[in-house]
Amino acid sequence: MRGEQGAIRNITKLKAYIEGLKSAGCQLPQVGGKPNLSRIAKDCGFGRGVLYDNQDAIKILEKEIGDLGLETPQKYLECGIVSVTKIDPNSLIAAKEREIKRLQQNLAALAAENTDLRKKNRILASKYDHITLTGKRI
């Protein structure tokens, strides 16, 4: 009986979620042109397996895809889900240039460290060769 009660509870949550979308004038979330089942399930408060296994949920979702449609980036903006702030191109370029300079400095430091380690490695290899050939420590 618990399985049936859980299924009914999940259908109720899905219907409430869809009604909320309708009242807000939003569409179903999508990814890659298909309904985003993970996001829908998370928003409804159940596992996404429900949207694969529960035939009633699948039917409701398929019907609502036709009725509500899938959201577009413009719908994100209209519903207030995503806000877009205008970015000054000059400040963006300056920030990218600072990041490039920082990365170049890190690269130079790592290159210097790499050179030192290679030098130490050559010295140790030379000592190892001497020890193995002569049997004497340096």
C-alpha cells in the first residue's frame, strides 16, 4: 500500500508543480530540447526515477509538454529565474588581462622550478651512476 500512496503523493506534487508553472506563466525546464527531468523531480521533491517509472506521471508530463511547452532563455528572464546584468566590455577585458598576467607569472615560476628540478635530477643521476660503477660514495 505504501508504494501506491507514494505514487499518489508524487502525482499530487507533480500536479502542484505544473499548476505553479502555469500560474507564473512559465514553461517546463528543458535541457538539450528535452524536459529536464532531474530539475523537475528536484523541484517537485521526489527522485527523478518517478518520472521514468510512474506511468501516470509520464502521461501528465507528456501532456504538459504539449500544453506548457519547454522553456526558452527568454522565459528564464521573464520569470525572474535568471537575471542578466550588463557588463562593461572594458572592465571584462581588463579582468581577463589581469588573469592572463597572473597565469603567465605562475607559468614562469613553474618553469623556473622545473628547470631547477631537472638540474638536481641530472646531478643525482650522475651521483647514482658513479656509485653504481665505482661502489664508492661521493
